[in-house]
Amino acid sequence: MRDSKSRLWRRCLLALPLVASFGVGGCISVKAPDKPIVIELNINIKQEVVYRLAADAGNTIGDNPDIF
């Protein structure tokens, strides 16, 4: 008798997630969005541009010292 009760409890515990998933099944939906996903990447390239301009300016001043 005791063995059959433990089997019954095991079966109930194993069936519980299955039964719970049926109840939640209608609440979960996966679908594509209507609008496209926009990812904004704020990348600061100012430092690289300033560095290149500073190097070019240094070369120009070095080549033409009488400009200034």
C-alpha cells in the first residue's frame, strides 16, 4: 500500500510541470516585431580624426616653417 502511494506521488510530481505548462501555454507568444529593431551605436571617432589632423598639421608645419 505504501509503495503504491509513493508511486502515485511521483507520478503527480512528474505530471505537475506538464499540467502547469498547459495553463501558461496561451500566455507566451513569440512573434517578429512590426517595426525594425534599431540599435544605436554611439562611437566616438573624433579622437582619431583629431589625431590624424594633428599629425598632418605637424607635417605641413615641418615642411613649410615660414607659413606662420
